[in-house]
Amino acid sequence: MPRALSALTELTELSLSGSVITATAPLATLQRLQSLVLSSCNLTAVPEQVALLTALSSLDLSAARHSNGGWQHLLPLNQLQHLCLYDCRLTAVPEQLSALTALTHLDLSHNRLVSGWQHLLPPKQLQSLNLSNCSFTAMPKQLSALTALSHLDLSWNRAPASHLQHLQRLQLQYLNLRGCRLTAVPGQLSAMTALTCLDLSINRLESGWQPLQLPHLRKLHLTPSWLPGGQVPPVLANLRDLQVIKDTEAQAIVEIAFEAYP
């Protein structure tokens, strides 16, 4: 990291994405930073200087190994709202996340998470959570306590559809179940009446369409080539409030976004 950075004390945004960082000392003087991107920087731990950047509202530490931890350096960041830990080789949710009570957006995708789900609590402000491709086979029960959650990405995981019951008390507006090896539309979805966007693409859905009654749904992502007969189920076409359209600007009516997939 260039030493000259330490002189830029008025800096509010800094991206060093893709840089080879061998020294992080210059970060210590950048205490006005609100946004910091350190993705793909070959870091093996959260830099200790991050603890001094208490004005941070957005922090990207993605695509790093963090084998030496350093998560305690996040504890002073009481204004942090956005945290990206995509592909950080994590096997557990870091316990320090439970202290980040201002968090509204958290990305833990592409980590093989097997434990530590209790550390998602008590952030009651969390609105968006990305758990895509986290290799879990059981839905974390702790998700049911994240009552402010409106956007949830569970794509490319193998948790049984029955485990969606843990989400029924949430007022989710966006739910991504892409590539979750579903063979039927989960019946639990009918209880999620606040949904406006639902992604069921890349699933071989043989049944379960009839109970799907989501009055606020605006976007439903499907992959017709993965459906019986390669077609959208007739029950969808017959729904009075559901129209298949290509004009994405027609916001007043429901859109089914068809995705081409070989």
C-alpha cells in the first residue's frame, strides 16, 4: 500500500481491489473513510488499522483467506451498514458480527459455512443477507429471528424445502432459491405473502404450482427448459393477476422473467 495514502486524510472512499498489499499502516490516518474496498488483496487477516476507521459504513473484504482472523478489529465499527465477506474461506460465521448492530446488508456467499449461525444475532436492522453457495444442507433456524430481513439469497444450497418454515414469519420481499435442487414448488412459499420477487430458476419443478398464491409477486424467475414439457405450467397462465410479459418497464403488472439455460 503506497505510503502517500496516509496524507489523504480527507478521503471518504477508497478502493484497492486487486492490489497486492504488503503493509496496511497507511490506513491508520484515513479516519474519515466511509467506504473501503479491500477485495482480492491477498490479505490473510483483517488489518488492525480497520479498527481506527470508525466512520466506515461500507467495508468489502471479499476474496481473501483471512486464515489469521483479525475479526476483533471490526468491533469498533458501530456505523458499519454494508459488509461483504464473499469467498473468504470461512467455515463459521465470525462471532464478532453479532456486535455490528448497525448492519443492514451482509454478504457471506461462497463460504463453506457449517457453524456460527448464532452470531447473525442480534443485528435486528439486517435487511439483506446473501448466503448463496454456502454449502449448507439445513436451513439455519436463526434466520427466523432476523425480523427486518426483506432480501434473502439462498441460491445454490441444498437445504430441504421443508426447512423454509423458518422463514415464514419474515416479511421477505425478495427470495432467491435458484439452483437449490428443488423438485416441487415449496408449499411454505404461500405463507410469504409479502414476496415481490421470487427466483426458482435452475430447478426441476415437477409439481406444487397450485398452492402458489402470492398477491404481491411482481417477478418470478423460471427456466422453462427445466420444467415438465419445457413449458411454464398452465396454472400460472390462468392466474388472473399473473401475466407473462416481455416489457420490463410495465411495472403495474407481474413479470415472469424467462431465462435461457442449456
